[in-house]
Amino acid sequence: MASFQYTIKDVKGIRVEGVIKANSMDEAVDKLTQEGNVIISVKSSAEGAFRGKMSMFDKLMLTIYKIRTGVSLKTLVFFTRQLSTMFSAGLTIEKSITNLEKEEKNKKFRKVLSKISNDIKKGFSLSESMEQHPGVFNALYVSLVKAGEVSGTLHTILDELAEYLEKIEDTKRKVGSALAYPIFIVVFLAFVVWALFYYIIPMFAAVYESFNADLPAPTLAAIAISKIIRENLFLTLITILAIFMGFFLFYLSDRGKLIIDTIVLKIPVIGKVIENSIMSKFARTFSILMYAGVPIMETMELVENVVQNAKIENAVKKARKMVKEGFTVAGAFRKTKVFPSTLLQLMATGEETGDMDNLLRRAAEFHQKLVDSVIDRLTALIEPMLIILMAGVVGYIIIIIYLPIFNLGLAISSGMK
């Protein structure tokens, strides 16, 4: 017999989760409905939370596939909101998808909607049709749609999902706007440094060479680097590309991702913005999954996959194993020593009162406010700090270039001897 994880509402309206043995999915459904239970979700335990690890090649192929087939979060937000509105207005899913396909301007996404529409006409459910396009609809999106279909609350779930994606997009936009200026300055600084080594330093090197003078060690090092860059431009570009590719592949590995993500969270100020953003996303995702009636083990797996930080992913994975062993949800997360106390307190209260989805939504809003407040302060401080950094780096290189000129008279007399 196979095992099936289920989530139901019993005759008293109480939400119950568990595992049932049956020969097939249909038999499991029949057993669960015999006593008047309302099924929220039923799925094979083999499809549960503990799946095997992906190889490096699989991760690379998945990344390429998502880049090739994926659409922007903004496009997905608009689609979900429109689908929710049309379905709530009484249109069938098939008609709603067909209408959105006709109006969609993104050719890539229009092709996806066309395939979904055709699959629905063939008798597939919306979640089954979306599941064929993992580059567009992730596991979280599909699971929520599936939960809405099973529980008969698809219109409500779509509305919640649209609101959820809008909040995620808003957080992503705010964090992106906070990081955009620093990234621009760093890229611009790299270009300026490259220009100094490629064009300016060789000019001074030619002058110093005509004096035949002994140069300071920092100036000699700068001239040597400049010579390597000029004489091996193609090799330099290949090396830089190889470094970026190596960094990317290192980040794809489990250990590399953990190291880099841990370092990112420790960056002053910016690390705190990213951490609060992740906690907001974590709490909001957990909330909407609980609201949709997704089983707790599947909820924790989906949350693990959306936080997008290896350190916090590992913490969720450890908590998931502890919950399976009998710990409370809040108690398991507390033992990881990664999650903030405010979030844990609200989670524990929600677990005791049975109102976890609402309290986690409040936790998400709390951490979102922390993100907003830090970004406001960061915006005011980051511009002068980056200008100072840029001036310091460029100024240091210029000082190295002009160092021999500070003793130009000695250099000239030394060259004339």
C-alpha cells in the first residue's frame, strides 16, 4: 500500500493533517470522505517534502531553462491579478486564460498562455497545466493553485496570490532601488580604474622611462599591472570572464552558496536589509500557504525553496526535520537560532490559537516596515559614503602615479648621471 499525506476539515470544521494508507489516490479520497470530512489536499508521500538533491549539472540546466523561458515578476503579478478578477467576475478559467492570451504583449508569455489554454481544453486542471512551465510558475504558485482547486476556493486563493506577489514585487523593487546606486558606482569605479591602467599610467611610464630613474615600488607595481593589461587585453577579458563564471559555478554548489549567502547577511547595513526582506518573504509565504490549507510539511518545503538564502534554507530544512520528529513549528524554528524573536513569538501564538496565517501576515508586515525604514536611512547615507570610496580609490592610484614626481628633481639628476 502507498502512503498519502492529507489535509482535511472534519465535521466540526477543525483542520486535521495526517497520513493514510491506501492502494490508490481514489481509495484514499474515498476513505477520507466516508465520515463527512472536507478534503483540502491529498498527495502521495513520495511527492512530499524530502526530495533528492540536484546535481551541479541539473542546477546549471535549470538556471539556463529559467532564463530562457521565464518572465518578469511584474508580468506574473499583472497576469495573476487579471486572472483573479476575471474568475471572480464569473468567467471560466478557460475563457479567462484565452482573454488574457489575446491581450498579452510579451510573446514568450503569450506562447505559455496558449499552451495552458490548450491543455485546459484537453481536460487538464489549471495547476496541472501550469506545472508544465516551471520557468514561469514555480512550485509555490502551482501548489497554491492546486490547493484552491481541491478546496473549491480558487477565486479566493488567486486573489491572495495576486496580493502576495504584489507585496513580493514591492519588496524586491525597494531592495533593488537601494542596491542599484551602489552597484552603479562600483561598476563605474571599475571602469575608471581600468581606464587609468590602460591609458593614463602608460603615458607616465614612458616619461619615467626616459629619465632612466629608480621608481618607488608602488609605481613599479602599477606600471607592471598596466603593461599586463595592455599587452594581454584579450587574455585579461577571458580571465575576468572565467573569474565570473567560476564565481557563478561556485555559487551553484551547496557549500559555495552557503558561504556567499552567509557573508552577504553579515555585510553592514545592506545585510540587515536583505535579512529583513527574506524574513518578510518567509512569513508572507508561510501565511498564504497556511491560509490555502497546504499541509505543514509541504508548506515548510515550499518556504525553504523561496527564501533564496542558503543559510536560512538550511535552518528551514532543520526545522522541517524537527517538526517531522514531533517538535512544534515555533519550537523547531527557535532551535535553529536563525529567526528573529518577534517572528517566533507571533508564530508560537498563532500555533496555540490556530490563527497562524494572520499572525504570520502581521510578522511579514513588521519586517517589511523594517526594510522600508533601513532603506530610507540608507538612501540618505550611501551617496556620500560611495563618493568617498570612489575618491579614495582613484586618489590612491593617482598618488602612486605621481609619486616619482614628488621627487622629480632627484629623478632627473639621477638620470643625467
